[in-house]
Amino acid sequence: MTFSEVRQYFPILDQEVNGHPLVYLDSAATSQKPVQVIEALDQYYREYNSNVHRGVHTLGTRATDRYEEAREKVRQFINASLTEEVIFTRGTTTSLNTVAASFARANLEEGDEIVISYMEHHSNIIPWQQIAKEKKATLKYIPLQANGTIDLEDARQTITAKTKIVSIMHVSNVLGTINPIKELAAIAHQNGAVMVVDGAQSAPHMRIDVQDLDCDFFAFSAHKMCGPTGIGVLYGKKELLENMEPVEFGGEMIDFVGLQESTWKELPWKFEAGTPIIAGVIGLGAAIDFLNEIGPDEILAYEHQLAAYGLEKLSVVEGLKLYGPEQAEQRAGVITFNLEDVHPHDLATVLDAEGIAVRAGHHCAQPLMKWLNVSATARASFYLYNTEQDIDKLVAGLVKTKEYFTNGF
């Protein structure tokens, strides 16, 4: 499948918004869904809607087979060693909270250190703040370079023998920065710490190999990678997961329940309490099939092409300030900016009137906004269904916005 053919599989894009053809540039918040995923969800509800792992009837068996087939697809997609290392959750936020509430709570002691960076999403800040307070640990931040990247020497200075957890996003949802996770994992392990990766913005856009990265945990969400909302994944090395306690309890995750004591199922099911998000898992499997048909390496190369084109075209817009790495190869398909004397919310409102959807606000990254010395920014994020023509329309919309706030209409 070529990128010129991709757009036809996304029916939502074939519409007008405010009298203009839709230009969707908010995929970092959530991606659109191809018909293959929509049809997989529809087929589940129409043809074999049933609970999993419980019934022996035909529908239950069929649903269970599709559910576990999706787990194997995820295993292959991220190159995990075992399906037992693939835990289904509600999304990246739940996955990161699970690591904090289970692994960190059991392994942190007073005086230990947790290391993150200034570019982290709130989902990779607040859980560590809370557990640090509870365990009287210290939360430290790796400083950023002026272009919004992490220097490995700064990481070596920040990560010490007292560090027990390093948790870094693979790709910044604001700056687009692709972080050197493999090198950071090596530094963490040299100091006896575990490496946690927020992969929400990387799993949709590039090849993920958790064994090559040598990360201990990796979290991501389906809805940012052409899949349904409300479903995500926590990968963890088997030896770590086996020694962790569940954070939710109830049906599905138990082995034996007595009046006073209970025991848990083996991995991965001990972390999947209650009826799982079955349709979401099956939809995630369909999304992985779709992305694999195009190819993760090809997707990243195409996004680099779009980012390079976008940086070139946007850099000539008078009064526009760009944030993040200057080189397209250092970032995924995200470009964040501010237009002089125009609040990002006003900017996004005018662009929406032109049918152009961008994100405006702090992007769940208030510490990064403070580091950038701004209260908010606007963000255009590209995916495999976007084109250079979409960027041209964005540029034209920005010029029109500037004229509107300068001269009015």
C-alpha cells in the first residue's frame, strides 16, 4: 500500500468542516480509524459478541481466540519475547500508573531517586510525584538542551547509584523530539535502575523493538495508532512482572479464592481484572495489521518527509516561532508553534473556521510550557494519511489568521 492510497481508507476525512475540506492535523491527540478497524469492531459486535476466557460455547471460544491472537500481534509488533509480557490496559496512562503503583511501591525506599525529563506528559509525571511523596523518594529531572533534546552527558549526571527508576517518553508530544531510549536504558541499567518508556507517540510512527531498546517497561495506546479508544498495552520484562502485585482485583485475574486468602493467575492475566475491553483489543489487532501492511520504517520516513516540508514552509511565515529540533530527522511528525500576538486558542479557532484541525493549549505538559516560557502553544501533528497539500493549507490558514488579527476583515 502506498501513501497515496492510504487516505481512501479513512472515511472521516472525506467531509467538509465549516464549508471547507477537512484538514486533520491533530493525530498526536488521537488518530483517525481506517475502515479495516471499524469493520473489525462491527464484526465482533454483530457476529461473535461474547466474553472471553470463560465460556466453552462457540461465540466465547471465537472471541477468546481473536482476543489472544491480538496479543500475539502486539508481541510481534513490539518484538517482545513472550505473549506473557503483553498486558492489556485502558491506555498509556493506566500502564504507567500500574508500574508506579505496583513495581515502584514495592521497590522504592526512602532516599531513592526517580528520574524523568522536563518534556514529559502529565501521565509520566504525576504518578511519579505521588509515589515519590508516599515513599519519601526524590524526583529528579534531566535538563533539556536549547532545541528540546536530551544530552546523554546530562543524563549521566542526573542518573546516579541512588536512581531506581528512569521514565522517559520515547517521542515528545509537543516538540516531536525522538529521545535516545536505548542509550538512556543503558545508563539506567549501569546504575541499577529500571527503564520505563512512554511510547504513546512512538508506537504509531516507528518500528518498536523492546528487546533492542532493552527497556524494562513500555506503555502505549491504541487510539493514537489507528485503533480504538480505551485500550492500551503495558509491556514488561517477564521477571519483573512475575514479582509485581496486581493493582486491580476481581474476576478473570484469580486462580483460587478462599474466605480469607486468594491466589492470582499467571501472566498476563493477573493484571487484567474483570471483563476486558474485548472489542478494543480486537480493533487494536486490526490496526496493527493495517500499519504492518504499510510498514513502520516507511511510516517514519514519510513523517520525516512531511516534517521537513512543514518546517521549511512554516519557517517563512512572518511572526511564527517554532519549537523543538530544527532537523526533521530528530523529530516525529509534530510541529509546535506560536504566532506573534495571537493566543494559540484564537489561532486554533480561526484555523477551524477554515476546516483545519490543530491542537492548542499546554498539551498536558505544563512543566515543558514553563521551560519554553509560554503558557500555551499550537500544535500540528501529521500521520500517514496527511499530505504536503495539508501543510500548504495550514500555511495559508496561518497567513490568513495573521491578517485577521492585524487588519481584521
